[in-house]
Amino acid sequence: MRRLLTPADHARLDAAIRAAEARTDAEIVCVVARQASDWRFIPIVYAAAAALIAPWLLLAATRWDFPIILAAQLGVFAALLAILSWAPLRYRLVPRPAARRRAHQAAAEQFLVRGLGRTEGRTGVLIFVAVAERYACVIPDTAVEAAVPKEVWRKAVDLLIERLRAGEPAAGLEAAITICADALAAHRPPTAGDANELPNAVIEY
């Protein structure tokens, strides 16, 4: 799966994060994951289900002998496994609730891995996108979560998803950064001696 952002997009977003953090003592980190999971088991589940059903249909519709039906069953499994393993189709087969749960879990993991829970004053804010799962979220640490209304994070996520669907990922991330920065500037303005604790570069993996 190709990267979502171009080098120019990265430079643009790095500048947006620097400008946002100049207005607040919060730390904003953007992470873009090409996928939260590879979902390799999904084609196996569908292919196995079809292979279990196939013999009964063949018994009802044909007079084939058992060895032929068994061979057909194996053929159904192998063919469907090969077809459904194609990545764009595989991701489409993932149940939406499962995709959201796994993507949110990945976001929570990135929050910890990237050090957002260890900032001075607990002011980290993660903006996260999982491309394959078509998922985005904003996770604030405790201090900013208590200070900023939840509607702000929801607005940032809604606009981010809207821009992603329109094929404008950089614009969506930039808009989310701006919305978060506006709220953070009002509720968590910069304090004297505030240091930049986390990298400004967008993390894409």
C-alpha cells in the first residue's frame, strides 16, 4: 500500500504543527498508519465457509462422486483464498466494528509508543489515521481532555474524515491540527519556558 502523504505534504504539516505548538503548551503528534492490521485471517474465514457449503450444493446439483466433490471443495477454498487475499478486497471484507476496534487499539498503542503520555503537564494530543480501516481519531491526554470540550475533538475528526474521503489527506490533517490548536490556545495557552518535547514531523508507517 503506497504512502498517503508526499514529501511536500510532510513539510506543510510539519510547519502547521510548529505554528500550532507556538500558540499552546500542548504537544501535537500526527501519526498515519497504512493499516492497523493486515487482516490475513479474513480471506481464510470466508474461503473456509464457502468450502464447507460447496459440497452440499454440489451433492444437490450434481451426481459427482465423492473424490470429485472433495477436489471441487479444495478448489473452491484455494480459488477464494487467492482472490480474497487481494489487499483492497481483503480490507473491504473486514466488519466495520472490528476495523474500528482494531484501529482505535492501534491509536492507543501509538499514543504510548510516541511518548504522548509522558509530557510535562500531560498535554499531549494525538491525531491518528488508519488508512486501510478508513478510521481517524484524536486522543488527548488527561490535562487537555479536561480543559477542552469533547465537541472540539469530534469536529476535528469529522473534518479530517471528510477531507480523507475527498482524497485530500494533507488538507484534512492540517484542518484537524488547526481546530485543535485554536481550542488549545484558548484553554492551554503557552507558558514561560515551555519546551518542545516531541518531534513535529508527521509519523507515517
